Amino acid sequence: MVHPTFATRPLLTSPCHFSSSAAVSDPQPHLLLASLSHAVAAPRLPPPPVYRHRCLLPGPLYPCLLESIMAAYVDAGFFPDAIQCFRLARQRQMVLPLSACSLLLRRIPVAADAWAFFSEIIDARLQPKIYDFNALIHGFCKEGKLKHAHQVFEEIASHRLQPTAVSFNTLINGYCKVGNFDAAFELKYTMEKAGIAADVFTYTVLIRALCVVRRLEDADHLFQEMCNKELSPNKFTYTTLIDGHCKEGKVAVGLEIYKNMLRKGVEPDLITFNALVNGYCKRGDTKEAVKIVKEMMTRGFKADKVTYTTLIDGFCKGGDLQMALETKWKMVAEGVELDEFTYTALISGLAREGLVMEAERTLHEMINVGLEAGEATYNIVIDAMCKKGDVRSGFKLLREMQRKGLNIGVITYNIIMNGLCKLGQMKNANMLLNAMLNVGVVPDDVTYNTLLNGHCKRGEVDHTKLSCEMGMVSDFATYTSVVKSCLRRPNANKYQEKDVDS
């Protein structure tokens, strides 16, 4: 009987094409298969079923050998060679090993290529298994190609198969990851209508999606529905809810869920504790956060990079720099590496307290240990310098950013521009404006309003007249025109024209 063809095959218009990244030192597929096909008289399809039970007995061994060859190429990552084995075996009308084909489908890294190979399997009149479809659905979902994933899902029925809970869950998870929650819940409804019960994974994925979009009330209702169906939430379900509530500042609710988790005999993990620590730190309650860390340690967990960074950020935002620095040194003592987030939290805390030299020192410490400081981290220090009136040091860091080839945006220039304007250095501010334009950084309304405020503070322009123009300046020509038209004193005209045009 001829099996139905894959109706949506045009997703990939050409056969599988791969480029092997390394030369294959193993025997080439056509040589291996040629030796096999010449060594035995290959029977025509369909093969005698007895071969499946006599692979270890004297006689034709090519079905087992072919499967082993393909599997070996797949394990080595030589997917083009494995596919070539399949094609050559098909040309010679040898028995095609579906198990090796399924293995190859799961391993091919690009979903469209796996789809194309699947089309070849169908053309060879092999009957696919449901896990082959699940592998394809997972591949497309992983790449965010939900339209293609759904096409594969709908194709299942045409091959006399029924979707399983894994099929539904994979697609539901894919839709949740791209934010299409309506499609995800519709699939849950379709799943239950088909007589397939939603399981713990289904509910956990949907609860996480609702938490991400801050629909905590809906997430709680779904959790209750899950419990009413006598499904036992696991640590991932509980942790997802705890994290969702803590991120919204509802730490008390998160803590109650945690206690309920313990009552049900579900053991928390490090992620659970980190969620609670984060919740308390966001609320500014670092004492309770420290208590959670101590409880975590009594349960045999060690604080990791996330735990310590969250604490450091909490201490810094609460103005407790001493505890933040002590936590940093504790990290170092325990061999926990500081990352960009840890250093940025420290730099931000130091800058917030006006400890500019320490913030700059920490910035360069971060760079010296091999971490990349981005524009946002530099901006924290530059802003602290400019607020202290040390615009010269801010310029120094700007030049350092330029030497490193960082993509410097308008925010950095606006920070320094504001520092210059507060010092009344309007000539330098206008020079910086010209420098921005020369390097292709487009000023925004903040830039121009900062400059206009600077002119007002120097008394060079009519503040009443200029206030009508605030927020209306969007380009350099308009800015120049506005400043000139609002000049207060005739003797300032010459000075101001030189200032703006410099």
C-alpha cells in the first residue's frame, strides 16, 4: 500500500544540503555500501522478515551493518554521510533501518533539513513513528518557527497516528515561548477534547507563561485547577509560582507557596531559594534575604553567583555598601566568580553613594579580570563623575570607550553634555554636539533640551521666550535657529554665534 505523501513538504524546496565542517577520515558511505551490496545478493523490497531475527546468525548481515554505519556517522556528527548511506541503500533496494533514520532526525541540527530528510523517509514508504513527528515539532519550536511546527503537528493524523501528550506539550511550550498564549490554551482545550489529559508539564508551562506576563491571578487559578485534578505539582511548578509572585513584590505570597511546597513533601532547589532572595531584596528587606540564604545552606545548598549578585545588588540599593563589599569578598573566598552583573551592581552602588573613585577602580578591576564593560556600565561611572563636576574624567572614560571600539550611543553624550551645561561650559557643550554629529550619533530631544537649559542658566537667552520652544527642537538647524532668535542681549549675539557654530 502506498502511504500518503507529506502534503506540506514544500517547506523546503530542495533536498537536504549540509556542509561538513571537518574532513571525514572514516570510510566513505558509498564504499561501505558498495562492499556490502557486492558481498551479498541484496534481496528486493520487501525484505524477508526473518532477517530481523537472524542478524547474529550466518547469512546476509547488511541490515544490521547498515544501521550501525548510519548510527556511527550520526554519533560522529557526520550527518551528510549518514544521509548518503540512506540514499545509497535506497538505490540498491536494501532494507532501510527506520531506527537509524529516527536517530538521524533527532540529531540533525536544522529543523528544515530534518524536515527534508523526513520527506525522503516518506518517499521510501517507511512508516514513521509518533516520536519522529515529536522530534520535528521540537526542532521547529526550538527555532521559533511555530507555523512550521503546527504544520508538522497537523500532518500526524494523515499517517494514521495520534498525537500524544508529548506532541501537545511540545507545541504548547513553543507557543508560550513566543508569547502566543491564546494558541497555547487553545491547544490545551483541543488536547483534553481529544481525551488526552493535561499533565504536570502542561500546567507548569502554562503557569510559567502567565507569570511572565504578570497574570498572577490566572496563574493561581490554573494551579488550583491542576490540584483539583489530583495532579501533584513538582518543584518546577512551585518555583515558577514563587518566582512570579516575588518578582511582583508579593513575597509573602511566595513564602506561603514555599511553605505549602514543604508541607507537600516537595524539596526546593537552589532556583527556589534564589527566587525568594530576589523577592526580599527587591522589597529592600535584605535581613530576610540573608535568613533565606542561611536556610538554604542548612538544606545543603551552596550560594551561587545568582544568590550573591542578588544580595550585593540589594545591599547596594539599600545603601549598605559595607555588606555589599563583604559579600563580594565572600564570593571570592568561596571561589565563586564575579560576572558582569555582579560588578555592575557594585559599581552602581558605589556611584549612587558618590564614591566615584571607588566606582572607577571597580570598573577597571572588572576589565582587568577579563570581563567586558558595556556602555551602560561606563555610563554609570561617567554620570557619577559629571554629577561631582568632574567632567574631565568623564571625557577620559569616553575616549577609553572609543579606543575599545564600543558602540557609544546618545545617552553617553547626553550625560557629559549635562555635566558641561551645569558647569556653564556652553562652548564645550556645543563642541561636543558637533563631535556627536561628526561620528554619526544623532542627538535626541534630551540633548537639545539640555543645551537650551544650559543657555537659560547662563542668562544668554530670554527664558520666557525659549520655554515655548522646549521639547520642540528635533535637529541641529532648529536648535541653532532657536538659540539665535532668543538671544537676550545684543552684545551677546557675537559671542553666542561663535559658541553655537564652534
